[in-house]
Amino acid sequence: MAPVTEEPTAVLDLETAVGHVAGAALRPGPVGSVGLELEAHLVDLDAPGSRVPWQRIRDLVDALPALPGGSRVTLEPGGQVELSAPPYPGVAAAVAALRADRDALAAVLATERLAVAPVGADPLRPPARVCPAPRYAAMEEHFAAVGCAEAGTAMMTGTAALQVNLDAGPCAGWSERVSLAHQLGPTLVAVAACSPLAGGRPTGWVSQRQRVWGDLDQARCGPLLGGADPCGEWAGYALTAPVMLVRDPDGGGAVPVRERVRFADWVTGDVPLGGRAPTAADLDYHLTTLFPPVRPRGYLEIRYLDAAPEPWWPALAAVTAVLLDDPVAAGHAAAATVPVAGAWDRAARVGLADPALHAAARACLAAACAAVPAALRPEVEALADLVDRGRCPGDALLDTARAGGPTAALLSATGALQ
């Protein structure tokens, strides 16, 4: 479907809104490009139990030089730092670029006695917002109003992910490709799990980050159904999802919506918001407040992996890309993950301790090892060995916490104890 182009200030009707979302959901083309985004918790090495003040973070980021791999540095509301690299031709090049940028950022932060901890959930500090932006204040109010205040704050301020962005591929394969990206989710959640601690104590879940996403409004954060028309399904999902906030079109403010109002009901006028009808710009902004585990953005944004330290995040990026982009590996992964396709909560709770998830993970890692680029084979083979032993990246974090406490766990993830 060709994109529907609308003036940002044009008032929408329902048909135009559906076309606007569906037309931009996926772009046809070959597969092979990989974009990576890695979030991490910012840590003051001299005061690891305290969050770094926002202005200090902002000043540091604003003064950063251009990074060698071209990553943008952005900040999350809890002070997490995110590196967002541009797409590269293949996962090996994407990992190399992000590694270079991560090293450059780490060197700058080290001069200020700061470091980053790429783990799925902050193991030490309770969730708390340090960013004063109106968007995040409004998000907090919306989450509280719809009954998921705790999960909303935890998601925004206490979690970190590795995001893998992949080409949509040819139109004829969209349904199968989007479906497989979702089907792999529970297995890769279990493999990537690196958030067994939060707020200074074990949570009893191997992926507290995924648990938090599961506790949020599933009309906004739940998976797509994987039907024959993923673009149309995404449009339906977006128009049915509740509006989180209404932006001031003239200023930078944001007014929270304190009840569940579907975007479609704002379009039709059944429920007025902000004293005006929504525009294409409002719809585009609404899309940025939707967080399914696989989000169509012209490409596939894979959002369900915990952030993890070296060597695990490069291995996880490689495995995810190979299992979706290599036809033989994708076929093996599709067959292996059918029995656990919907086991999102089980994967987050017990991970590879579940026999069916463990079997699926071993088969997926075997398929990935056979197809991964040579430059990343050592990392993927190390991950395969970890999976064979029924362990995940977060187990080392938990072992460190048991031996030395949650502060030691947080510092270990920065590499400061090495």
C-alpha cells in the first residue's frame, strides 16, 4: 500500500486516519540492513545509589562530539542513556559501529566518574523520573489514571532494552515475517533475560523488564495478532489504542488524558479532546506512544530484548537478525518456536528453566550459529553455550548480588569491578 500523505495540520476522518497509518507501516524492499539501539542506566561511580541529576546529564550529552559510528545519544526519563545507530549493511557492521560509539561515550563519561550499565532493569535504584519534560509528566498521569501507575513509572525510568531494527522485506512476505518476529519473542526474551533484580532486591522473574511491559495497558503495549494484513492490523491497533496525551500545537506542552479514549473516538468526534479535532500530526505523535513488542515503522522495530553487557548484546543482536533475515535459519526458528509462541509471561518469569522454552532456545541458537557472520561467531557461540547450560545473561548479575549486594551488581554491569 502506498503511503497516504497528509498535511500535518489537516483534520482527519476515520478512513484517512486508517490509510495514514497503514500506508506508512512497512516499506517494501530487500532485507539486510540492521539498525541497533542500546539503552543503559547511567551510574555515578562515587554515588551509585543515587540518580544523576538531569542538568548534569543534559550538559554532558549536549557537549558530546560526533560519535564515530554515527549514533545519536538520547536520554530516557529516568536518566537512562540510549545510543541509536543508523542502519548498516548487515549485523556485523551494525555491531562494530555501535561498539565504537559505546566505547567513545564510555571514555567521555569516565572523565566525569560516570559509567553506563546495560541491563534490563536497574538492580539498585527505585524507579524515579528525573527528566522534567511535559511528555513524561503527562505519561505518568495517564498511566496512573488507567490503573498502571507503578508499571508506567518503572517502564519509563527503570528499564533498558536492546532494540534491533530490520528491513520489512518484500510485500509478499510481510505477513510471515511479522508473524515470525512475534513468534520468536518469548524464546528470545528467555535467552536475553538480564533483569532479575529491581530496586535492590531479586524480583523472582528472570526479566523484570518484560514483566513490567506485561503489566502495562495491553491495548498500547500488547503484541499484534500476526494476521494476513500486518499494515491493516497496525492501523486497527493504533486507532483502537487509547490516547495518552494531547499536545499543545503551538507550544511544547502536553495534557494527559485521564480516561480511556480510543484515537478513533477522537477522530469521529464521539469524545472531544483538547477542544479540537485531531490532525495528522496528532496521529503521528500518538504512534510514538504505542509500544508493542514489534512495532512497524516502515521497518520492524524489535523491542523485546533486555539490554545486556558485553559480549551478550552483540550476540543477541546477531541472533535476532540472523533468525529473521537468513531464510534457512528463519525456517528452523519458526519450527522450533511454535510450541512457545505465546509464552511471554512464562518466558519473563522462569525463562530457560521452562523445558519447552529451553528446547526452543537451543534450536534457535544452533540455527543462528550456522548462519552468523564470522566476525560475530565467537559471541554467538558463547551465547549458545550459555543457553545449553540453561543460563541467561542475568544469572551473573544475580550471582554478584548474592555475593556482594545490589550495588555490586549495578557496578559489575558497568565493568567498574573488572
